[in-house]
Amino acid sequence: MTQTKDDTIAVRISKVLADRIIAGEIEPGSRLRQDHIASEFGASHVPVREAFRRLEAQGLAISEPRRGVRVAAFDLAEVREVAEMRASLEVLALRHAAPHLTKAILDLAEDATRAGDKSRDVHSWEEANRTFHRTILAPCAMPRLLATIDDLHAASARFLFAAWRTEWETRTDMDHLAILAALRQGNVDAALTTLGRHVQWIGQKPVRTAAGTTREAFAIVG
Amino acid sequence: MTQTKDDTIAVRISKVLADRIIAGEIEPGSRLRQDHIASEFGASHVPVREAFRRLEAQGLAISEPRRGVRVAAFDLAEVREVAEMRASLEVLALRHAAPHLTKAILDLAEDATRAGDKSRDVHSWEEANRTFHRTILAPCAMPRLLATIDDLHAASARFLFAAWRTEWETRTDMDHLAILAALRQGNVDAALTTLGRHVQWIGQKPVRTAAGTTREAFAIVG
DNA sequence: TTTCGATAAATTATAGATAATTCTGTCGAC
DNA sequence: GTCGACAGAATTATCTATAATTTATCGAAA
């Protein structure tokens, strides 16, 4: 899947750490100690520090000089911010991708949606959702835009996993189907409008904290 | 201005290199050799490598494993891409900033525009232009969005300096004035429309290459 | 309780060494 | 003259060891 063969050690470490942060395996705010991580990966601190810089750029970690690196914290304001950025940029990407969308591509996107609808856990749903969005946006052929959207998707996934850590209820994604239908009949504007609204939809769910109390958790669900 | 005291060496190096790349002092495609840069800054190669990772994240350099780091090349397609991303994101930022704009802020933005109109060289024009955009967008209070816009501005500046390396003709920026006027009278939609169009306007200019031939150069002028 | 200071720990950075890879330029074959 | 093979130089990516600086901890004194 992801080629680990040609990657540099620093890249490999950053990918593993990114996965852990997104999955919520490491608490927001907790410290990433370079020597511990170095010894875990059997590496020295040099590639670990480079991995930290990559995580920082993705917005998954924050680094304070001389105080080390921490997993980035987030709040409702940031969930909203990422949702709005995704809405703007995905609409832009789809506008450019639309003329290049073929029936084959739209069929692949529909497969992804169906896989999402059948998902029984939040992880496989997220993967299917990400595939859907990637599939219809990639033909825009704007690498910088797609890379930025990827980082925002990573943030979205993090919020999602934090809110729906365990439970997940199957549901069919009407928006995805509406977007595909609009694209198939050449109604790009309708697809753009639906996509923009879809990505800004923020799910809300009461969640038990470790202390036993409940709080509201929010996540981008689309 | 920019605090170099508290910064780490890696950050300091990346800032200097970023300035050089944006100013066009280093040719696109040319290699950044870590040992050379390390000795130039009187540092070791470790912070230099971290600086490279930061430049990579900003899109100013590209790194290929085992083949080193090069200054990122760019073409008309990327100029267009950055322009469109800026248009989308700056419109989003302004929509959120608008309710928080005060007369004092708008006056500051007008000062920046006036400074730009008086600029006799492209560097001071770019600085004034950047100040204008920053001033009206910052009150949106969306840090991730603003950071992304900053990186896009850096790319824009790079394109601009590459196209208008020496010559620059003074001109008054009607779009800026129109945006400010619309904001002052509370017509946010008009301001958003004008800003979106303004940032997508791509200037075009024949430029003499080193070989003596002329080619068309393009840049985001807004 | 708060403040102070000694101690411990972690980050940041240096220096030097090494394996692997890429670049460069020469030489010979066609 | 062009092409490819080859040797040597240069460069990257990494490790190890170590120093300097800063932050964190923790107990004692005011």
C-alpha cells in the first residue's frame, strides 16, 4: 500500500506517529520524547527530529523550542475551522476535476460509498469516506491543493476517532449518492453545492470521558 | 521584527533560505547541499536537515531520498493553482473576519494600500500588498487557515519576483479600494466577490531570459 | 504555603565516522 | 561523434558520542 521500501527512516517514523495520533492512541497534549521514540524504532534522534518537523507541518504536533514536541490539542473551534477549509478547497478541487470525471471514476466512487455504508466500525468507514473524496477530487490534477486537502482529511479523521472511539452506527450516505447523481447528469453546480454543505456538516455525540462524566464531542462526518 | 533570539538554529536557517528562494536569489531546481549550507551558517548538518523539512512543508523545496533537496520549480499551472487556492481561502477568511472588522483596522488596511500604490520597486509593493491582505483577514481568528494563506502568499511572492525581477511600474490598486469601500458600507458579499476575483487576477509580462531571448512570465498580482 | 535552590532530565546542537547512493568525467567501442 | 561502462569523487542518510543549555522536579527553608 504505502511504500516503506524507498522511504527514508524519518518519513517512516513520521507516518507511524501520524497514524497513532490520528487513531487517538496518543493523547492530545502528551509529549513526544525523541529519545524514547528513537529507541523504539531502533534509530537515532536525528531522523526522529526530522519526523517531528513533518508532523508539525501537518498540524498533528506542536513544537516549542527547548520544551519539546507535543501532540496537538484541538477543540470545537478547530473542528469547525478544518470543516470550513475542507468545504472551500474540496469545492474548488471538484470544480476542476468535474470535466475529467469519467463513468469509471464515478463507479469507483460509488463503490467507496457503498463500502462506507456497510462499515461496522468507524475506522473502515473513515477509510471508505476518504477514498470517496479522493476519487472524485484527484482528477483536478492540482498537487498542492490535493496535498492540503489530505492534511485536512487527516485532521478530520482525528476528530472523528476522538468522538466515535468505539461505537459506530451504520448509515447510508445520502450526500455522496446525491453528489454522484448530480455529476452523472452533468449538473456540476448542484454537486458543488451538495459537497460544500456535506463537508461542513458536523456530527455531535455525547461521549463518556475517562472520569465517567459525559461531554459533547464533535467531528466532521463527511 | 522576526524574533531570532528564541528561535532554534533550524528555524533561523529555514527563514533565511526561504527568503532567498522567494527573492529568487537561488535558481529553481538548484541543489541545496547540506554541508555547504551548514558551513555557511557555522552549524552542523542536523539543524540544516530540519530546515530542509520546513522548506519542504512550505512548498519551497522538494526532497528526493538520497538525491538531496532542490529549490522547487514552478510553472504557469502552479501559479494558477496557488491563485485559486488563495481566492478560495481568502474569501473564506474574509467572510469570518468581516464581523470583527473595525474602522481602525480598515484604516490600517487603507494605509497599506496607499503604501503599495507609492511603491517604486516590486519588493516594497509586495510587502504592502501582503500587509493589506493580512490586516483584513487576521480578525477571522482561524490560525490554521491563516498559516495556510501565509504559505500561499510566500509562493505568490516568489512568482511575482521571478516575473518582475527588476522593472516595476507604479499603479493604484482599485480592487483594494473597492474591497475597503464595500466593507465600510457593510456590503460583505460585494467585498468577497471582489476579493475572489482580485486574487485570481494573473499578471503577464514579457521577460528577458539570461540567454537573451524573451518569454512570457506570469504572476499573481494581488 | 510559597519560594528558593540543587539536582535530574530532556532538548538542541556539535563532531566525526560509515555505508550506500548518486554524480561526474574519462575511456574505449561502435 | 555518440554511447555506454567504469572508477573516483561527492553527497546523503545515518549512527555514536558528547557538550551546552533549558526546563522540570523536589525537598528544604522562610
